[in-house]
Amino acid sequence: MRISARADYAVRAALELTTSPGDAPLKAEAIAAAQAIPHKFLEGILNDMRRAGLVVSRRGGNGGYRLARAANSITVADVIRAVDGPLVSVRGVRPPELSYSGPAESLLPLWIAVRANVRQILDVVTLADVASAGLPDDVSALAADPEAWTNP
């Protein structure tokens, strides 16, 4: 799985909204500046998140964006899906829609297992978890593994 720039920016923008004091709306310019995200790029991302029901927007001088629901009810997977679609796909197709034959036949269950493992993490970790540095213990243990970022 590869985390796209759009997905990274979307999660970072959502985290800015998570930590907004008093649930006050934040302007896109403020989010972009705080997270070093190109403003025009961020506008498109915020629109995707709005269409997905993750953020709401208000126009005007006191306008901006805020989360549509509590940060503890929005997962990282929700944000990624809003801007990038399915979490794991092979050649742009979801694993259950694939079929292989011969020696490649075992690839399908392998891709499905990869998808299941990604979902076990991203469908559980909420914006509130990340913002509070309170990742679930099993996620923290995976990240603490010295081999996690090495390439064999």
C-alpha cells in the first residue's frame, strides 16, 4: 500500500480541524499554512472530505471548515477513502474482483490478506487517537518494531 500525497494532506488537515479550539471553523488558508500544504490542492481535498460528510463548511468572515462529527468517530480510513477511494487495490481493482490462474492463483488470498491487515489498523485508529498521541497498543507495537521501516 502506498499513502498518496492527497491522503497524507487530508489526514493532516483533518488533524488540524480535530485540534481547533472550541470547535471553531478554520479557514483553508490557516490549515494550509499550519501543515505546509499547497492551498489550492487543499481546497480540492477539503471539498472531497465535505462531499464524504467528514467536514462541513461555512462561508463568510467567520466561516471555514470544521469536522462534521466527533473526532473519535472518524477513522484515518474514512479520511483516506474520502480522497483516494479504496484503501487497497491491485491495478485499480479491489482484490475480491480479481481472479488468477495457475501458479498465480494464490495471489488473490494474499492481496485480500494485505487489505484485511491495512483495514485492521486504519479502520480502528481515529483522528482523536492520532491527535492525542494515543494510538492503540497494537499499532504502537508495530511502529516500534525496528524492522518496520527497513527494506530487506
